[in-house]
Amino acid sequence: MNTEVHIGRVGGLAVALGVGLAVVVGAGAAAAETTDTDTTSSSSDNSKNDSDDTSDKDTSKAESRSADSTAKTQKADKAAAAETSRKSYGRTTTRRAAEDHTDAADAADRSSDRTSAKPSARKTDPAEAVRDLVAETVSAPARLVTQALNSVTLRTPQAPRPTTPQQSSLLLGLVTQGTRREAEAAAVEPVARAAVTAPATTRIGWVTGAGGLNDTVKRFGIAGTDIGVMWDNGITKDNPATAIKEQRQVLMAFGDTFSQPRMTGIWRNNVLLRSADNVLSNGLYVPNGIIHDPGAYSGSPMTNPNFSREIIGKYGYAVGPEVTIIPTAGIAVPGAGANGATRQYVNFMSVRSWDTPGRWTTNYSGIIWSDDNGQNWTVVPASSIRPAASGRSTRPFINGNQNFQQGAYVKPPAGSADSTAGWVYSYGTPAGRGGTVYLSRVNDKQILDQTKYEYWNGSSWVKNNPAAAKPILPGTTTTSFFGLVKNTTYPSAGEMSVQYNPYLKKYVMLYTDGSNNVVMRTSSTPQGTWSTAKTLVTSSQYPGLYAPMIHPWSGSSLLKKADGSVEDPQMLYWNLSQWNEYNVALMRTDLTRV
């Protein structure tokens, strides 16, 4: 009897194994992505025109606007761009000679007068979503291999192209993720539940690249770019003393920019885009650029029709190689400019060399300023340049400045004691993504004079001594030699941004961590104590991610819904760069779910 039982169990096991093998081999049940990844639209989908957000898109954007750059709104342009996006589904892969960029620009001009309603996103039936998701598992193994290969064979750019993001153990993570999904794919109910549950963070749409809402290839000669630092231009009302109409906008500074796909064509160190769009749930729209814009409020400073020009050049203050100039932070100070103008400031780094992925060397960091809303820029080398080491700049090296090569500016909330005192907080990290975060502050009328800065040493502010600055993120202390030796390590932070969030009533910091995931920390004060890091998106969801840059209107009444009501204040909008696409997307995080 026992023998029969054992034989029966062995036979049953063999049948089960045979069925399992048939499912895996015949049906491709091993899914390479989690259902959350599917919902957040991993970049392997290679569709730069679809929004990951399944909410209905507004169809009321088609309002008339003047072609004059001083217009207060560009809603009709946004609608027309959306229509163009629908008609040009998928990114173009056609390679054109760099000299031909003006031909496409002329074509875009001829079609720029069209206005139409922005298409609504197709609503997904839950049952259909389940069928699609189960069907997705059939092709998932091939995509797993493709993503895994992409993660370890990212293109090595030729100088002066930027470096790839530092990669974590992505391949191992994908394999583990796929193994876990083999079991989950067999259960229909968990799959259905995931298919109809939106993630906390979604990708709204691409800000740059071919097609999409902005089609920056045709309109600005931007087929590839990154970073997308954002800040409020500080212009809150029109000045009746001027002939133009001033406009509140968000300015966006980008890094290495190419006119053709795959980092080819005409290269620029950096470019600037402007936007007054305050309905971000269906994308971030950039109006057309105007050459010799008298009001400096068009979509971008331009040199030719539909071709954005570089805003920060190589000023000759580097000693030795200098491959590119990258913006890292921006801020506006009303009244700081000539004749009481609002002055824009941008912190930038001079890159000496691209090293291993996630690592690079800088010559110096510096600050440029503009009194005409970013149309023209000036650098003050004697007081704003911070060499990263001796012998890399014509300016003298001061110890501690190596920790302020990349930055993030933040203003305290209006009405606070810090705001009344005029403080601007300036965060810094060393070059690359392997360093931690330091903090300084300065009066908003003295940003260009580094001798006026104060540095946080962990307990107090120290004037004019960058070497006094201590890491501000919580560290981990270990001991050795029977407790006689203590060592404290601090979190690494790649390309951070910091903003005060009115909804949370806290400062919010985004950056990429040592595993190349986007994480968020919060604090009641600029210096901390900072909270534990919370992951917003992972590199398995968005391979090659980096540079999360917060939209400055997040959490405020400045943002609206499509119907004109105030946007939900818990929605945090931010830009995200992805290496494989080499473009910038707008993301949205629901802070109630983080």
C-alpha cells in the first residue's frame, strides 16, 4: 500500500513537472516585467508619444492665441501639437544630414497654424487589460533578454557626449523579477488586480524628442538631450512701464543636445526651453521659439527658424580639457537685476572628462546670470567660479569647493523668517553620482559672490569657508578594531533637485541613489534632519534613468486641471532623463501613496 502511494506521488509529480515545462516553454510564462512596471510604462516600449497615465486627456485645449511671443497662453498651440503627436505615432528613426535641419523647420512652420482638440486617451476595460497583460507574458522573455543586454551594452558615447548612468545589478534584478512572475502569471486574480491599480508614479509624456506634444526635433532642432532643470522665472505680474507683456513661466535648462537621433547631428553644450503651461496632467507644452524675440518669452532662444541656440559657452576658464558645459540648477530673484529686473541664475559645471558610467571629472562650477528671461547670459568669473582642484582653472582652488560642483537651489516658503531674511539655499555635490550632499546659503542679492556664502557644519553656519561644510544626509556608522575605529558612510546622490512643497509643508529632495533608483527625502528645514529615502521609480522600470528635476509649481495653486480647477496639491511633477532614449519625460507622483 505504501509503495503504491509513493508511486502515485512520483507519477503525479512527473505530470506536474511536465505541465509546468509545457507552460514555460510553450507559452512563455516567464514575465520579464512586473505588472507595476507595465503600468508605469518601462522605456523598453519605445513609444515616446503614449502617456503612461490612463486618465482622460483634456479636449478643450483648442483656444486661439496670438503668434506674438508676449501672449499669456499657448493652449491652442498645445492642442495643435497634440494632434501632430497623434498623427506621428512612434519616434522617427530617419537620419538626416545636420545641415538639413532648417528644411524640417520650414515644414513645421507651415503646419504650425493648425489647431485641433487634443485626443483623449483610450479607456482600458479591466477585463481587456487582464487579457492584454496575460498576452504580454508571451513576449516578455524576449523583452527580458533585450532589456538585460541593453543594461550592460549601453552605447559608449564619443566625446563630448555625456556619460551613461551608473548601473546597479540590473541584470540580476530582472532575472529575479522574471522568476517571481512565473508563479504570479498563473494566478489570474492578482494579475487583474494589478492591471486596474495605478502606480504612485506615472510617466505623463515626453517633453523632448521626436513627435509627442512638443516635437522638439522639428521645432527646436532637439532630437536628444537630458537634465531639464526647472525653476520659476519669478515674474508674477506684467510691468506696465515696458512695451511687452511679461509672463510667468517655468524655465528649463538642458545638457548636451543633439539635432539628430542617437547623439548625432549638430551638438550644443546646452539649450533653454520656456513654458507657461499650467495643466500638466496631459503633458508639458513649450510654445514656438522666435528669433530675436523682443520680449524673450517665446519657447526658446533661437538662432535659426526652429533651432534653439546654446546659452552657456566655454568661457576659457578651464586649464586642460573641457568637453562640455552642463547646467545643474536655476533660480530667479526679483529685483536683483539692472533697473529692478528679475534676474535668472544658473549654476553649471565644466566637465573635464567622462569617466566610467556614473563618474566624471569637472574643471570647475560657475554661475551665469540673465536679466532678460534667459535670452542672453553673462558669467562673473572672479567671484562665481569654484575650481574642483588645483590646476584645473585659471581661478585659484579653495578647499571645499570640490563638494559644490553640482547644485540645487531652493527658496524658503514666502512669509517664513528665512524668506524675509532673503536666504537662498544652495546644495552641492562633488562631480559624478558617487558623492553625498552638502549645503550652503547666501542672501539672494549676493548669489554671484561666493565669499558671502555660509556653510552648514552639522550644527551651525560658518561664513566663507566651504571646507567647513559637512554631509547633511543621515549616515551609517560602523566600527572596527574592537570599537576603536569608527567609519561613517553617507548616501550618494546623483543629480538632485530640491523644492519646498506647499502640500507637505516640507522641503522635498529627489536624486538617484547608489542603485540608480529615483528616491525622495523630506525635511522641515533645508539642513535636515532628512527623512529615510523612499523609492519613486526603479531602474528596472525605467532603464538608464537619471536627473529627477522637480517642477517648481508642484503642490501650489498655480497648477490647474483640464477643467480649470486647481490641481490636486498632492501631485508632484518632475522631469526624468533616460539614457537609451536620451530625452526627458514629465513624471507625476501622488504623494499620498509614497
